[in-house]
Amino acid sequence: MRIHQPKGDRRFRFGLLIIIFVSIALGLQSQPAAAASSAKRIVTENGMTVLLQEAHSIPVVNIQVIIKAGSIRDPEDKAGLANLTAALLDEGTATRTSVQIADAIDFIGGDLSTGATDDYASASLRVLKKDLSTGLELFSDVLIHPSFPAPELERKRQEILGALIAQEDEPEEVADKAFDEIIFGPNPYHRPAEGSPQTLPAIHREDVVQFYNDFYRPNNVIMAIVGDITEAEARDRLKTYFGAWEKKPVSPPVVPPAVPLSKPVVKLVDRDLTQANIILGHLGIDRKNPDYYAINVMNYILGGGGFSSRLMKDIRDNQGLAYSIDSHFQANAYPGSFTVSLQTRNAEAQRAIDGVLSEIRKIRSEPVSDREMEETKAFLIGSFPLRMDTSAKIANFLAQVEFYDLGLDYADRYPKLIGSVKKADVLRVAQKYLDPDHFALVVVTKKDAVKIRME
């Protein structure tokens, strides 16, 4: 960085480097992207939705499972139940202990994991083709016959509690939790999927068993299979290992809507810090919002585009107020959040906040430039295939495409959806989905060192 040249010229060359990089990536990765769009959809007799993509170049099979049993289904006083249930799937079955499960999957060099998010629980399997029968025997066992041993439940509970307590020393985590509590209100997104130190002790084994029995049903499951397996083989294995899984009616979750803020809400969290950790934002969109693609373009220009974004150029480069800053729309099954996150010196917190609001108002008041549109589209379209550059990523992609009902041709349509966004669309969605007058502001810092004003 010793070569001196005009800032605009450096940025233009950096933008060109990005375009060149993603163009190379696009050429290298187009084959997996095309493969994802040719997947077959199968519905088993017991109601499980299966997406199958054959890929015979490498003798490996990847399986991604989504169970519609995320933390949005947790009772308020037992938050963390969905996450705990998912975490315990591979900790013991009717015929195997957690150690036996781990040893068996390690012996064949495979990988088996489980987890949960706000919207869904998940499980994944990766094995060599020659070990597929063994892998599926283990995988189906943890999904269909978990025993939820009491000692393992308590061990996992203490592990999660320890992680939650440790997060209290992480300013970013503290800010995230406080922000979500403000903007989501009664909506279950207001609480962490892991639960809290107050709710986890209230979860008993019978709660986990009941949660599993209510929601872990094949007709509530999406399974994506990608790898060295034919359709005939897949159908046969599905019947052998999952055919006995009994279906049962599953009601959709009841999710109270979050209410948009009627005025700015400011919360200062006192910590002995020299840096102010700031989150500013409000409610955003759900994944099915038809403006999703225009919002992606708009947000990339505003703050999602790393060093090429407006927030980075102004707050970091021009004013020197932060090392990094970004904006993000979290689009879930239900409306998520829009956030701008940054860290700055305590004395500069108000100046940084003012700068963020100024950039939000600017992108709402005037069209973005042609260069911003060209470079943003080039990056979003060019980098898209990188989401599918491995079989595991394709499996995860297919499962989420089905979960959010995007259509199996989504990989083909995405470049056109981004490419069709106009400057007028960017201005329209900025005006509709960004609100610099009604937002939540959370600052985690030393209170005495920061003075926040909202005009």
C-alpha cells in the first residue's frame, strides 16, 4: 500500500479485480450450479420430500436434512428446546451409545452432524459410496430412534449454558441479543436459538421427547441427496432405511408478528470498553419477499459489499471511524432484521452513528451510479456459483431452496433475477425497506465515555 494513486482510481481497479476474480470463479464453478438446477424431486410414501442430484465424478454421497422444528416452535419459558433436541439426536439411540455412534462414523471416515436454527433443525451425512449402507444405517438410527439419555442431556445442557455465559463477555453477542429483543418483541426471533440461562434449566427430558415426537416426522422433513448414487439406488435406500418412519399430522408454527418501531429506541449496555460496539437497524423482510433481489443489490451498495460499499468508503476510508462496518438483511421464513454493525472509539460513537444515518438517507434520496450497479451485479452473479462448489454445498442449497419454496430452477433463474434489477428498483426498495427515522440503536460500551443523542 505504498503506491500512491487517486482513491477513485484505486477503488475502480479494486472493483475490476473483483469482477475478474468472480468471472474466473464463474467459469470454474458453473458445472455444479448447473447440476443443482437438474435435481429431481421425490416424495416418499410416508411423506418425506427428497431432492436428488446425481454426481458420479467422485465416489462420495452427501445428505442434508431439514426438519421443520426450529426454535420458533419453542415455548417461551423453555427457549432452547429445539436446539437441545437437535443436539441430542446423535448422543444415543435405542441400540447405540453416543460413543458407539461416533466411533462407527469415524471408522468409515464419514461425517455426521446435527443442529438447529430459528427456522429449522438439521442433520447432515457425508460418506464414501462404498460405506453408504453403514452411513445410512447410522443416520436413520439417530433421526428415527434417538433415546435422549438423561446423562447426555445434562452434559449437553451444561455445555450450552457454559457457552451462553461466555457470550456475556463478547460485546458483539451482547449487542445482538439486546437488539433482537427490541425489534422482535413477542416474535420468537427475539430470543437466541440456544435459549438462555433462565430457560434451559426448565427443560426436562420429557419435554425433549415430546418435542421430538411432535415434529420429527417424515412428512415434516426435507432431504437433499447429492453424489455418487442413482435414482433407483436412492429410492431403494430411502425405503430400506426410512420407510418405517411413521408420518403424523404436524401443525404449522404459530408465530406472533413483530411490530415495527414507532420511534427510535436507544439502549446503552455498560461494559468497561474503549471501543463502542454498535448495532443500528429495524425489521427487514422474509425470504419470499418479491423485492429480495433488488434489496440484495441495494444492500450490497450500501454496506454489504465490503470495501466497495458506501458505508465502508465513508465511515472507514473517509472518516477513519471504524476498521470495518457492514449492513445486512437477515431474510428468514418470517421477517428478519436489517442491521448495520460497527465498532468505533467511544469518543467517535455519535459521529459514526450520524454517518450511518446519513448514508441510509442518501441511498433513499437519489439513484445509485451506473458503475455501482454494474460492479454489484457482476459480483452477485459471479459469486453465486461459489455457493455450490462442493457436493455438500449443493445438498445444503437444494434443501434450503425447497424449504423456502424457491423452485428447483432457482439456480438458473438467480442470475436473471439479479440482472433485471434497475436503478429505479434500488431507489424504490431503499425508500420502502430502510427507515432512518424509526430504528433500534444498541451501543455496548462504557456509558460514561459515550453520549448519544437522537434528534
